[in-house]
Amino acid sequence: MSRDFIYNGSPAHIVFGEGKSAAAGEWAEKLGCNRALVLSTPQQKADAEALAERLGPLAASVFTGAVMHTPVDVTERAMEVVRQTKADCVVSLGGGSTTGLGKAIAYRTDLPQIVIPTTYAGSEVTPILGQTEGGRKTTVRHASILPEVVIYDPALTLGLPVGMSVTSGLNAMAHAVEALYARDRNPISTLMAAEGLRAFKTSLPDIIAKPRGPDARADALYGAWLCGTVLGTVGMALHHKICHTLGGTFDTPHADTHAIMLPHTAAYNAAAVPELLAPVADIFGGSVGGGLWDFARQIGSPLALKDLGLTEADLDRASDIATENPYWNPRPIDRQSIRALLQDAWEGKRPA
Ligand code: NAD
């Protein structure tokens, strides 16, 4: 087996532990900042305001308008607040939507970011920003986008509803599964991916049994860090391409789309690289696709694209879009195979 690889460690500071979000102000000061703009979605306004309260004079303002897919008009409204308040850093409290807004500001200003993630999406450890304008989602990768400090505080995830915990966890697992066969994988990304999958295999059923259990919440957040890190360091393939197409064109919910598609895309690629996906079969039992599907069903995940409101005609269009520009995947892609894969995911069939 070839041992050739290139490895680049991330320069971000990762802080992990119960109650550690209380140190956000100290981290802002370490970054040389004293005018933080706190960001959140409207749903997490109360938590953002409480955080600003704790930051005291270090908080310049709070902007609670973050929404899914980082629309450019929302970023422009937030940028107005950055200018008015002369903010010198952003503190993003929330899931991938809030992190996305913080990244969009950093991309335009190079302001440092402190992120306190409250879902398992993993955006906080990637230098990637997806933003939407005029109904089109584009992705940029730049060093200024990678947050400088990430504080993983499981206490802030105790209230993440069980259904969202499940889909967000499966969303994270999809990063790890694709990292296992990534063309530019390295020994560390492979170790992190397998460890991330193991963390979710035990923590998601435990969260269902006891949603406010601190140990399971900490394990899931640990999995989110591992899976997000590999998303940020190696290339993704078929799975992310299809989910990007479905989310971008049909506005399907991000985490649910990943959760439904994962067993199908993994099964498709397992036919080409079974040895690389062996850790998935080991961890979840049985075949790669079947094992993931059984796990998703066990934890109550949505299983069928039709339940997200997609029609069979949408599948035709999605197959065209997902195959119009060639990209690397461990198994060759053609329109007919992708259409068949989408049909199975639409019906909610268990992959073999
Ligand atoms: P989200 O951030 O939109 O959160 C979903 C909802 O849950 C929001 O209303 C949010 O306020 C709420 N919420 C979050 N945490 C909560 C908690 N602990 N308790 C109660 N409510 C909570 O969803 P997401 O799945 O985390 O992020 C999706 C977005 O992130 C998409 O736009 C996706 O494209 C992006 N993303 C980007 C990357 C990247 O590397 N660029 C990676 C993953 C996801």
C-alpha cells in the first residue's frame, strides 16, 4: 500500500469542555479584540443576548438575523452593523447558519471569529463559505474564512431537539464517510473520520434515550469536531455534490437531506472502494449502505426524499444538475446511475 500523503494541520484554537463558553471574553481579548459583534439566528436570540450580557463591555452589539444558506442580503445588513459599531471581531453562537454569517463577515473584513457551535454541522472548523444570491449557491474557500477560535461547550447543546440532533449527527457522519475515500486523504484524516463515526454510533442512541445527558452530548460534539475537521481538510465527492444540488435547487433542509442520502451514496461508492469504507461496515455492522440505513432508521431519521416534498420530476432535474459538470468520485458517475440512486432515496429503500 502506498504511504504517500500531504498533511496540513489546522491553525485554529479548539477549546473543548462543559462551561467553556464562559471564557469567550478571554478569548476575544487574547485575539486583541474588545468590540465583539455577537451573531445568532432569530430562534437563538435569547442565548445570544445572554452571551452578550456575559461579555459585558466587550460586546459591541448583537445581530440575530442569521438564516440558512447565508443569503448575501442578510450579510449586507450585518455588515452595516459591523461598520456602525466598529466591531473588531465576531462571536457566532449557533449552528451552520450562524457560523456561515460570521464567515461571510470575516471573508469581507478579515475580522477574527470566535465560534460557539450548537449543532453538529461542522462548519466552524472549515475554511469554506457557501453563500446564496439570486437563488444560486456558490462556495468559496479562503484562509480568512476559517474561524480562529472554536469553543465546544456541550452545555449549550443540551436543548438541541432530538430530531435535529439525529439529522445533524448524520450530516456530520457524511463528512467522515466521504473523507474515508477522499483522493487527498491522509492517515490523520482517516483516523479522525473513523473516530468521529464511532462517537456518533454511541452518542446518538444515547441522546434519544436521555436528551439532556451531558456525556452523550459531549461525545456527539466531539464527533462533530472530528467530522467537521475532515470536511475542512480533504475533498468531498458524490454525496456532498448531490446534497448541494438538492439543497441549492429545491431548498430541501440541509441536515435532513444529508441524513437521507448518506446510506445511498455510501452504498454506491462502497461498490468501488470497499476496503476504504471497511471502517463503516465494522462500526455499523453488515454492508456499508445497509448498516448506515439500519442505524438511521434505529435513531428515527427521515429516510425518504419524498417526505421532504420532492417529486419524481424533481429527481430528473436533480440528476441533470448533479452530473452536468464532471468531478472526482471513487466510482464513475453517469446520469442513469445517479437517477436510480435518487429514486431509491426518494422511496426510502434500504440499500443492499
Ligand atoms: P442551522 O444553523 O440552520 O440550525 C437550525 C435551527 O436550529 C436554527 O433555527 C438554529 O437557531 C437552531 N438551533 C441551533 N442550535 C440549537 C440548539 N442547541 N438548541 C436549539 N435550537 C438550535 O442548521 P445547521 O444544520 O447547523 O447548519 C446548516 C447550514 O450550515 C447550511 O446553510 C449549510 O450549508 C451550512 N454548513 C456549512 C458548512 C461549511 O463548511 N461551510 C458545513 C456544514 C454546514
